[in-house]
Amino acid sequence: SDLQNLYISGSEEDLMNFHKYVIPYYEHLCNQNQQGRNVSVMFYRGYNTLMGIDNNYSTLYTLSLYVLIIAVAVPVFTREYEKKTTTLISSAKCGNKKLIIQKLGVVLVLVSIINICVYIPFVLRVNNCCSLSGANNPAASIPMFSRCSDSITVLQMIIVIFLIRFLTSIIIAVLVSVSAIVLKNTTLSYVVSVVLFVVPVLLLLIDIDYLNNFYSLINI
């Protein structure tokens, strides 16, 4: 093919990568152009890493995020039960209910801060390894988003994906908080939360197929 003729001979590994990445991407761009789509040539593998499409690097950061959320949220709600101060708090008008709402607000703020602390280094590290250029290119330039409208950019897709991740972390924080309130025990709450939210991600990292479809919704 014309593309093959453009290949400059190199190592066997270079040739394998050429056939694995370059040729399929070239064919993708050709197909998009034939359909009248507005696409651009770009180094998209960094974006795939950022969005968790073709490796487990993003999942590792998601795992650390969930661990930190559990570590922070559980003791916020179990402290009073273990210190035996719930009776005193409950004696006040709306005392316990008001305290739970306030603590939930604190947890949500902490979760927001944790998201920033986890994902900013993640983005910077991916950018250092694979330059994230072409963020304003049409999302259809990346094979995974070939069905996206021409008006949707790569940057917009990234924003949507990270918003989904943030909302998912909020939901998990709320569920962890509820379990801590119900169980009233720090150790037991940790165990339940880890089993529900950490273990499945670990199984995903070791390629447990039956969980891939479910957790791909969380780690897009």
C-alpha cells in the first residue's frame, strides 16, 4: 500500500508497532474522510491513556481515589459511635440529623479535594509521557469516538469523562458514608467499603472479564 511504502525500515519492533497502530489509524482517518467527516491526524494514544481506553494506568489512579475516599469518609461518621457521644448529640433538637448533614458536606468537600490531588498529577504525568496536543481537534479523530459529531472536540470529551468520574466518586462517598452510619463501626465499615468498591477495581486490573462491562462505565 501507499502507506507501507512510506514506512522507513527499522527494527522488528518498530515494524510491529507500525502495523499495530499506524496502519489501523490511517485506515480510520481514510474512512472518516470518505464519510465527509472533519478529522485531524493526532497522537491520540496519550488521550486513550488519559481516558482509560486502552490500558490500566487510569484504573490505578481510580483505585487510589477510591481508597482515599474510604479512608477519609468512614471515620468522619463512626467517630461519635465509638466515642459513645451519640446519646448527647441526639438529645439536642435535630442534633443528630443536623450533624450528619454537616458531616456529609465536609466529606463532599474532601472528595472534591481528593479528586484534584489525584487527577492533576495523573494528567501531568500522562502529558509528560505522551504530549497531549490537539485537544481542540474533532473527537472523531480518535477511533474510539468515531461516531461523535464533528462539533464535539477531544477536550469536550475529556471534560465529560472526568465529570462522570467526579460524580461517580461523589456517589461512592455517599454510599460509604451511609454504610458507616448504619454499621457504626470503623473496622467493619472499612471492610464493607473495600469489598464493594476497591476489590472490583482490583479484579478489573487483573482482567476479570465479567466485570469489564460494568466498570467501563465508571472508568471510561
